[in-house]
Amino acid sequence: MIRRVVAALLALYHGVTGVWILSDARGWLSFVIDQNIPGPPPGTHFIHDVGLAFIASALGFAVFALRPQYWTAAAIGAAFPLLHALMHIQSMATMGDPRMAFDLAAIVAPALLGAFVGWPRRA
């Protein structure tokens, strides 16, 4: 039951993030880099790709929350956030990160929760 609740919360978190990215790329990017972006953001197409990845992740977690027998949906939903978090961890380890606490709370922790939800259980 706890995995289904966590999956529902992750679906909401990733879904809201994806919708925010798609609807306000400049506002999202300004928030993420902690600087105001005047005018249209650079790489809008790429930013929208990231938003769609968050939406896909949200859908995987939502399917599992509704139908826990489809644990593979949660595993697929966990893939992007986990790979994204690994990229941030590598960046923190090699270059440092002035927003390390934010990255750990907003990126790494949800990714680890997603891995917990998507990991196959023993029968």
C-alpha cells in the first residue's frame, strides 16, 4: 500500500513539474538556474522534451498507483528521474554544486523513492 501512495505522490510531483515546464519554460528555467531569464529561453525544444519526460514518468507512476500489478509501469516511470539524478550526483561530485541541498531534495530524493516504488517485489 505504501508503494502505491508514494507512486501517486510521485505521479503528482512529476506531472506538475512536466506541465509547468511545458506551459512556462522561461519561468521554470529561471527557477532552476536561480536567475531571471529575459525573453524566450534558449533551447525551448529541449526544455519541452524534458517536460514530456516528466509527464511520461508521471504516467508510469499513476498507472502503478491505480493498478499495482503493473509494477513495470512504475519501473519505466522511475527510469528518467533516476538517470537524471545520477547525472546531478556526478555533477555534484566532480564540479560541486551551489544548490546541492535543492538538488538532493528535489531531484535525488524523488528518484530514490521512484526506484523504491518501481523495484520488483518478491512474490
